[in-house]
Amino acid sequence: MKLNKEWFYDETVQVGTNYQDISNVRAYDLQMAKFRDVKKEATDIIETISLGREHSLLEIGTGTGNFAIEAAKHCNEVYAIDVSSAMLAYAKQKAQKNGISNISFFQAGFLNYEHNGSPLDMIVSNLALHHLPDFWKMIALERINKMLKPGGTFYLGDVVFSFPVEEYDNKINTWIDTMREKVGIKFAQEAQIHLKEEYSTFDWVIEEMLHRSGFTFDIHHKDDFIAVYYCRKD
Ligand SMILES: C[S@@+](CC[C@H](N)C(=O)[O-])C[C@H]1O[C@@H](n2cnc3c(N)ncnc32)[C@H](O)[C@@H]1O
């Protein structure tokens, strides 16, 4: 893909919360530990996709590296990419502390990562695709499909809206109040930034895009705001 076009989306520009700021990276890791059981989440994904020793896996938007580190314990090679150099440095350090040596970290994103190697068995992306506007989400999904082996697996988790649109005001206020109660004021503010500046969209938009980019998939809605798509390249 040629990236020297003036109209091409610049995914290196931070959208919403600035993950180039190391204090936001540290805060993100702490908040997630409060809010999610990141280890169990990773183990569940590994089990769902049947990740095995023989597999190579790409994680897009690896963040602080929790999933990549668990995945690396179960497979041959993990490629972990993120547009934020601060996130990558933090994740690399965490991998080293855990004695993990089979993760290759690259500063790259959905739109500019070039995979040099055999087609991948599995691709995982959690809570990152919403950083792209819809047109570019579709381009990203097409690229993901092309990077996979036939029969390969794509696991997509993201903030996706699956409530009826007429209920949006009430649903969003409740979501932000829950964040404030469970995780704290800073995270509630980040949820507001998410709504105002990032590009989460409706479940039916994502589902049509997955379908058009060549995947068949099962859907799991964790709640009205988080959806997981377990996709296969046919
Ligand atoms: C909300 S965090 C999620 C991190 C991790 N996957 C998790 O589940 O905790 C979103 C991550 O996506 C990264 N990101 C944003 N835009 C991206 C892009 N275009 N390509 C790849 N990663 C991106 C951010 O830098 C950040 O690390």
C-alpha cells in the first residue's frame, strides 16, 4: 500500500486519549487492572481461538502488552504492533520482566503495518479499531483478511454500540456513571473523550464491514458497549 498519498489517513496522530504520554500509559495499565481481569481475558481468548505452539499471531493495538505476553507463552511467535512508541516501550519492558523473548514489537498500525513473513494463523485486536473512522476501519479489515492464511482466525473486540439509537442519551450517561463508580473519575473522563473524539460505531456497521471484508463470524455482546467478533477467513 502506498502511504505517500496526501489523502491517506494518518493513524500516527493520536485520537482521543494521548497514548504517547507515558503518564496516560501508566494510568491506562492501572485502570485496566481495576476494571478487567486482564489475565483471565487473555487466557479466554487464547482458548477460544485454540492458539497452539505451531501458530504465529499478530496483535494490533497491543497497548501495555498484557495479551501479547500471555499469547507468547502458548505459540511460536507473536508480532505486537501499536502506533504509540510509549505503549510499545512499556509493553516491551513488561515482556522482558516476564522473561518472554518471542514477541517482535513494531511501531505500526492497522493501515501501515506490512507483514514480511508467511501469512498469519491468527490476528487479535482488542479495543483499538475504534481509533479509525469508518471508511478506514473497512480498509483495515480488508488488510487483516489479506494477512491471514485461508482458514485463519481474526478475534476482534471493541467498544461497539448495540443499543437502540433512540436510547443513546440514557445508555451513554449510565455507561459513564458506571465507569466513574467502578474505576474512578479519570476513566469516566476518558469514556467521555471516547464518545466525543474517537470513532466507535454501531454493531451493525461493524458486522457489515466484517462480512464485506471476507469473514464469517460469531458475535458475542458482553454488554451494550463491548462486542467480540470471532471471525474466520473462508
Ligand atoms: C484502548 S488501548 C487498548 C490496548 C490493549 N489492546 C488492551 O486491550 O488493553 C488502544 C490502543 O490502540 C492503539 N492504537 C490507536 N490507533 C491505532 C492504530 N491505527 N493502529 C494500531 N494501534 C492503534 C493505541 O496506541 C493504544 O495502545
